[in-house]
Amino acid sequence: MKTQYYTATSVDGYIADKENSLDWLFQFGDIEENEDLKDDYPQFISQIGAAATKEVDAPDDRPGERLKDESVADERCPRPLEVRRPSPVLRPPNAR
């Protein structure tokens, strides 16, 4: 069995910058429209059997404080994984 982990994280390990902004991430646009990345994501998706994700559901002034379970399905992913249970409030150890 092989595990692949696909995530967006800044070099210092945070997802938001010091101003709690994600603009650094969105500057790249849609991954499938980015010339440098558009071939990598479909290849990644084609190799997985299940996917799970967390959707950030927090006030704008505290991004990442609260996470909400979500199921995710991509038409290229053969067996999406349903995640349906309440999440506790999570704070990573290096949260700002």
C-alpha cells in the first residue's frame, strides 16, 4: 500500500501568512489552468483510490481555527471517501 499526501502549505508550515491571508496560495489560480501544474494533478488523482478533505469553516479573523468534515468527490477519483462525523475544534501546535 502507498500513501500520497497532497496539500498546500507555506515553507514555514503555516497555511495562512502573518496577516491571516491565503493570497499567496490563490496567486497560482486553478491548478488545472496553471501551465506548470496542469498535468501533475490529474496524474495524482488517477493514482488514488479514496480521498478525504477538511473544509475550513471559521471566522475570517481566525482562519483554520475550526474545521468541518466534508466528503469530497472528484469524477477522476474512483472511490471517494465519505467523512461524516463532528470534528473537534483543532489547533495545530504551531498555530499563530
